[in-house]
Amino acid sequence: MTDEPIPPPPHPTARDKSVGVALAILGEFPGGSTVVGLLNNIFGVPYARRHEAWLRKMHELLVALDARGIDLDGLGDRPEFVTAVHDATRIALGEHIEEKLDLLRAVLINAATHPPDPIANMWTLRYLRWIDELEPAHVAILAFGADPRGWLEAHRKDTPDYASGPRRTVFDLAQWPYAADMIELILDDLARLQLGGPGSGMVTGRAMYDPWISDRGRRFLDWLSIA
């Protein structure tokens, strides 16, 4: 742990540095000032806000790791962790969903606190790619699949008894706030990545409430949580 508290990052200017350089170059050409103004209005401030938001998450990350006694200087000597931070930053700067930044931060914390291991390093980069590809709704539905009955009870939903039926019947008890076609896309994505799925066959009444995520899906959820 460091002796001094880790200072938060400074507030950036209105324009992100890289965007500012591009705009400055455009401004040197005839009519470029109009283009500069347009691009600045479209990309400048919003991109800078994404940059600032991720800097704040990275500050939270360093504070959390320092509190756990992680050698922050030593992390810089782990090339696989540096690669993970690079990938997470690239994803964060292209992302408009704030919740995804928390997911990226959770994966980095777990990567930093796990002993260096080739398999764990591989999964770290894969989890980051999945966060880039998927939406928070995927994670919410995957969390439901880890414990359907517990999820329904925690959200004060009905848990009726069934003699038999498809697991989709229980899945629909959640009353998801997503369009039907979006739900189908989410379930297709989870199945494609082998994270899990309720299936379409008939099961016993007791089995209708059984978890339906795979071991891979459970490990993914574990890495998105911070113990």
C-alpha cells in the first residue's frame, strides 16, 4: 500500500487532447474553422466526458487495489495486466453506457488480484471483449439464470408451482422491461457464447426453477462482481 492517498485525476479541458489535435490541424485549411466547430460540437465535449468518466473509474480502481494491499508499481511489470488496461480503456472511450465502465473496472480489479496465470489472463481479455459486445441487459438476464427462484423472490415476483413446463415460463415471470425481439437477441447471444440459456424443452415443475447458466457463464458473473 502507498503511504499517501492516491490523488484523483484532474478535470480535463473541454476537448480531449487527441480530438483537439485533429481539430487544430483541420483549422489550418480553408473553411476548416466551420468543420472544426462542427466536429467539436459533435465529438469534442462528449468524448472528453467519456475520457473523464473513465479516468474517475481508473482512480477508483487504483484506490481499491491499494486498499487491498496490491503492489501498484508491480502491476506495471505485468505485461498481461497492462494489455488488459489498454483494452479496457479502448472499450471505455468508445462506450456511452455508464454501467459498462463499472463492469470493465470489476474485471480489472479481479485481474489484478488474481495470481498471474496464462488461463486467467486469457479469460480477462475475453471478458473485456464480451463487455464490449454485450449490453447490461445481457448481464441482468444471465444473473437471473444463475438463480431464477432467488431472483424472482428478491424482486417480489410470483413463484407459482408447476407440474411441468418450459423454463421460459419461469423466465417470463420476471416481466423484463425489454422488447420481445431484444430478449430473443440476448438469449441468442448468451447461447452463442456458451454462457447459458433457458432452452425450449419441457422439464419437471421443480426443474423449471433450476439455474440454467453454464460454468463459463458463472465464472463470467463472478468476475463482474467484486468480493
